[in-house]
Amino acid sequence: RTQFPASTESQTQQKAPEFPILEKQNWLIHLHYIRKDYEACKAIIKEQLQETQGLCEYAIYVQALIFRLEGNIQESLELFQTCAVLSPQSADNLKQVARSLFLLGKHKAAIEVYNEAAKLNQKDWEISHNLGVCYIYLKQFNKAQDQLHNALNLNRHDLTYIMLGKIHLLEGDLDKAIEIYKKAVEFSPENTELLTTLGLLYLQLGIYQKAFEHLGNALTYDPTNYKAILAAGSMMQTHGDFDVALTKYRVVACAVPESPPLWNNIGMCFFGKKKYVAAISCLKRANYLAPFDWKILYNLGLVHLTMQQYASAFHFLSAAINFQPKMGELYMLLAVALTNLEDIENAKRAYAEAVHLDKCNPLVNLNYAVLLYNQGEKKNALAQYQEMEKKVNLLKDNSSVEFDSEMVEMAQKLGAALQVGEALVWTKPVKDPKSKHRTTSTSKPASFQQPLGSNQALGQAMSSAAAYRTLPSGAGGTSQFTKPPSLPLEPEPAMESSPTETSEQIREK
């Protein structure tokens, strides 16, 4: 009997080497990982894998996570696949394999792996959410909506609402997108991203009261919110409150000093205050930060036209047309610059293209008619004038439109001149063709430059704040002639945040 403890102890000493504990260092690996001490973590992992002959699943799992954080996606994929072999019934391992495939751009392969993971765990909202994101990249929006709705049924998350809203935006359905974001705000009323996006949608639809309400709520929870401040400043700019808008932009400039939309809007505030040199300086900075943004180039062209620097205006407007070749008003402004540069033939070509592209802005036809009349082409001028009248009547029937007084006055004078055949009362008698060309060019810019420089139209015409993508309208006080694009809503410095950026927030388990 007295020998029992000795024999038990000897048995314990003999069995210990036979059954090594594969996970004995897991706690230490986890500790270094959450502290982001990755070098120490990798050293312990290496030691652990040597002791266990590469069979420690947790060590391999964490090693794969570190590889992914370091950008070695392919290596992380291979390690996660090893984890899936060691533990084939683990849904988490399959989710990480699919996640790595997703980051490699292999969306179809990721969907297959996510479906395998769903068989192991049918009530995991994250699997359904990620499947929805993958289907978005494949542009299979119906399947994406089904998966995202399934994720919401399992567990409601802000991120799922955001992705579902983006699907409707990609499809151009603003009303459904607003409904989704309204539900999201009801679920998470303090989420500033949701509040800001909903405010931007209302802003794009011209529902300023609700837009201001949601943007104000976003600023209540986060007074330094870049998106909300930029959008609120855009609204103030739209209504001519340039000083207040500049005060708002000053706050944003401290947080995001290299934002192209910010400097674009600051420049147009100075333009509204008739400080043209300051406007050009700010717009040049915006152009340096975003050389391919057509709005900034458009604004630079407009400011240079106002300053009668027509060659520079032609340069910037031509660049804008290269990026936005389907916008008629760009061709109209280009024609104005060409007219002042005394290149009448190319000005006519630019006007013809503007008329072809823009089917609802009467200002294009009015300016074209003035040019044709001053060149003695009364028949063609009359045709453009009649086309302008059709567009004006259509706008009056569809909405309560108030046209700019200067535009109306010029249209009345041109109409009288075309009918009676008298000389235009606002042009002086010309002695030579050169002075006649100058008369044409000075009368034409007056028809658009002054309205676009007015307080009413500035925000609509030139503001790009918070991705407020309303296309420029032709005259002050008029309604928008062209339907605004519905895609971009995120006013990030890199412009719209895509589903990629949002999907990066998916939790890693």
C-alpha cells in the first residue's frame, strides 16, 4: 500500500511525453496577437509548430491572419486551407478561406466556399452578408438582395443595411435606397454614416428640409464628421450663404486638408463672392489633388470665362469634355470660349453637339440662336429659337419654373429681331467683322455667365460637396434641366466608397 503513490507518480512521468499538448502556447499566441506584437507572435508560432510538427491549428490560423494583415493574401489562403483540412467541420475556417478568396478577387470561388460554410452553420448572418457582397461584385443584384435580406432576418447589422442600400443605388432606385436607409436609421439612430448617407439622398432629390435634419443629427453625434459638414456646406452654398459655408469648410480643412471636393467648393464660394483669383487658386489645388475630376475642370473653365481668359477656359473645358463627353453644357461653354477666340466654325460645331446631347436645357438653344443671328443665319437662328420655346413650355408644364430675368429679356429681344428683322438693340453697330465677332461673344456670355454666377444657381451648378452630383443648370433660379446621376453618394476624399471598402469591415473570426 505504501508503494501506491510512487507507482502513480512514475506512471505520470512516463505518460507526459507520450501525449504532448498541442495547444499549450495558444494563450500566449493570442495575447501577443491582440497586442499587435506580431514579431513576437510569429516567433512563438514558429516554435509551437516545430514542437507539434505543424499540427497546431490555432497557431496556423493566427499565422494566416498575420499574413493577411501584412498583405500576403495568397500565403494566408494556403494556411487557412490547411486549417480547414485539420478541422473540416469548422465553419470559421471555411469562412476565412472564402474571405481570402474574396480579397484575391475570386468571387465565384468565394461563393462556393461560403456555401460550404453555410451547410455547417445555417444561422450565421456573416456568411449570408458576405455572399451578398460577392454577388454585388458579380453584378447579380437579385441574389445579393436575397442573401442580405436573409442576413438581416438572422441578425440586424448596420453594415448589411449599407450594402443593401448600395445595391438600390447601383440600380438607380433612389426611393428604395431611402427606404432601406430609413429602416437602418430606426435600428441604429446614432450611426453617423447612415444619417449622412440618408441626408445626401434627400439632398440629391432636392428635399432640403429632411436633408438638413439628418445631416444635423449626424453632426450632433459627431461634430467633426467630414461628410456631413461638407454636405451642409454645400446646402448653404446652394442658397448663397458663402460666408457660413466657408466657416463650415474651415472645420473640414483641418481634418481632411487634401480633399478635392472641399477645395472645389471653397473655390466656388470665392467665385460667388467675386474673388476670382482666390477661386482659381483653390480650384487649381483641387485639380492637383484630383486631376481627372471633370467638375473641377468645369469650374475652372467657368471662372476663366468670367475673367475673360478664354484660352485658359478652352483648355480646362476641353479636358472636362474628355472625361464627361456626354454633357451638353460643357460643349455650350466651350462654344462660348471659341466664339470669344473668334473661331466661329468650331463654335458652331460645339453648339451643334451641345444641342444634340442636351434635350432639355433651353439656354443652349438660346445661345446658339444668338450666335447664328449675329452671323446672319436668321433661318437657322429661328429654328433654334423655336426649339428653345418648346423646351421652355415643356419645363413650365412639368414644374413650377422661374427663369432668370436676363435670359427672358434676351429671348424676347431675339424673338422680336427674328420676327421683324430689326437689328438687335443690345448690339452696337459694327464696322468690321472682327468687332462683330466681339459683339457676338459679349452678348452670349452675358446670357449664361451672370445667371451661373448668381447666388441661386451657384450651388446647383458647381458644388461637388459630399458627392452632390446635380448637373449644372443653365440659368439662375431654374429647375435642374438634367436628371442627376444616382450612383455616387460617399463624399470620401477618394470619392465614392465602393462595396470593397465596406466589405473590408467584415469581421474576421
